[in-house]
Amino acid sequence: MPTLTLVAIVVVAMGIGAGITWGVMAGGDKSESAPAGQTAGAGQAAEAGDAESYTEALAGGMDLAREASLKQGLRAIEVAVQTSFVELGDYPSPAEVTANGSVAAIVGVWPTNPYTDAPMQPGKGPGDYTYELTAGGFKLTGYDPEGPVVEIQR
């Protein structure tokens, strides 16, 4: 019997917590009347501001998702370049680190540019990358609309 009482208390507490969370997430009660002197238009402007904030938050989330996708694509290219080095004893040339180059066979499915939905390609545009040979290694850089965002150097 005490176990049943404890379970009931936990269920009620969870229900109350869920209700409070839902109320906060939903923005609370918006049925309040406007203060004296304020028209319905002002309330609509506030809601438009909420929509604008939501749009900005959504765009920020998309930016984070694109950056994460760019990083994942660069990591796939990096692993393929490292695999090529292990197999051949040398890093591939920049011409080989493309969707049509020898490194693409190691990657399997070439990464997609998160800004264009086309295969990632050499360049400095959003979602593109540069691959350079360095003394004893390589440098791989990914770009977003504001410039270089990810750099891998080995």
C-alpha cells in the first residue's frame, strides 16, 4: 500500500511539473486584456515580435545545423585523406581531394554542401573547402557565409 501511495504522489507531481513546463513553453496565458489606452494593434505587434524572434531563433538553429553538417563533411574528407596516406604513404594532391578524385572512392558518399545541397567542392564559398599540402601534412578548411569556420591541420 505505501508503494501505491508513493507512485500516486510521483504521478501527480509529474503532471503538475508537465503542466507548468507546458505553460512556460507556450508563453503563458495570453488572454490578458490590454492596459488602458492600448489597442489591439499593439498586442498584434507584440505577437509579430514573437514571430520575428521565432524566425531568428529558427535561422540561428539552421546556421548551427549547417555548420555541424560542414564539420561532419570535412571530417569525412579528413579520414579519407588520412586513409589515403596510410595506403599510399603520401598525402593526395589537391586535385585528388574532390568529388571526382581518388579520395572520393575512400569516402564512399561524398559530403553534401549544406548551403547548396550539391557535393562539397574546392573553393571559399559557403559550404566549400580548401585542401592544401603543408610541410609534412595537410590543411583542410571549411567555409560558411562569413568565411573560414573549420580548420583541420595534420
